[in-house]
Amino acid sequence: MTNTAKTLVWAKERRTPSRRAPSIERIVRTAVDLADGEGLDAVTMRRVAAELESGTASLYRYVESRDDLLDLMIDAVHGETPPPALSGGWRADLDAVAAHTRATLIRHPWLGSELTGRPALGANSLRLHDIALTAAGALTRDINLTAAIVDTVHAYVFGAVAQQLADEKAQRRTGLTESEWQQTVAPYLRKVLADGDYPEFGRRVRDADDPDADQRFAFGLGCVLDGIASRAAEFD
């Protein structure tokens, strides 16, 4: 039986581009810029080659497939900024890991969906994961619990950022600022509130604060970390 398992890009021998060919780093950077500006669908080998004023066949000599290119892109953006420095305090360090991950996901809106569908095994990605495990390991030496803590924090970050990006996309689509959108829906909401069918929703509209994305993220992360602390105590 033929083995059709995909060889990871990290396990492949890298060809060194000729002096006239674009470097692999430039190929990847161009692809990242395209994804940031136009979305991941814009990233094709043909389009990247056109941006580099190079032949598509030339790119395939150094990056064998679009899948390989995506893996390289993911690792490249994970290495854009210095990793979070650890203090030895699990809570502060997981907070720093979460903030670092969030910032990367916001800079590159295409990244979150790709990370949920493929393992990130490049050097930069593995370094960040190791740092996250080290941060959680200050709370417990149980490696299963440590891994679960990291997965939980990452799940929260991914979800919170996805919601934030969706809100920003909706705002761009309508062309309205948040204040303008509120004015647009105000007549309908006044009618809904006057009917009194949704009292708690009405109380929120009338009385609740309207935190920004940073405040919502910080509150949610605090709840997650509180829950982690409580659950970890059960394993002592």
C-alpha cells in the first residue's frame, strides 16, 4: 500500500533560492501581506508570484504547495514580536500569553481559522506553546492539567477575538460607527422596551455600561483564570 501521508514542510529539505529569485522569507512575507489586506482566499501561488514579479514555477521550486506556504505563514507571524517574558507567577504569565496571542490574532484576522485546522509545528509556534506550558506549569506539575489549562486559555482567546473581529467586520460592512448604528436601531429598541416583554434585556439596555473590546476581554480572561485556579485546587 502506498503511503500518502503528507510530509510536513518543517521536515523537508529547503532549497536555497538563486540570487535572482525571491527569498523564502520574502515569499512568505508577501503572502502574509496579501492575507492581511485581502483575505486568505487571495493567497494563491500565482498571485504571490505576480506580486513578486516572478514565475509561478519558480515559487514551486522553493515552496512546494499552498499548504506549505500557509504553514510557513503561520510560523512567520508567530515570530513577528518577542515572546512574552515569564515572571514565574502562573496567573500573570498566562495573562501575558493570552495578551500576546490575542494581539497576533487581531493583527492577522485570517490566522485564527487556520490555527484551528492545522497543527502549528514551526520553531516560532513551538516556542510560544512551550512558553504557555511553562506558564501553566507554575500552577501544577501535572502535565495533563497543564496542557488542559493552556488549551482552555487559548480557546477563550480564540473565541473572544473571533467575536471582536466579527463585530468590526459588521461595522465595516454597514459603514456605520457604533454610535450611528445605535441611533439607527433606537426607534425599534424603544418599542421593544416599551412592550416590556424582555425585562432583563431592557434593564441591560437602560442601565448597563458598554465596555470596549479590551475591557470585555480582560473580564472574560479573569473569569477563566479564576475557574482554572479553582479547578487546579481540586488536583492538589
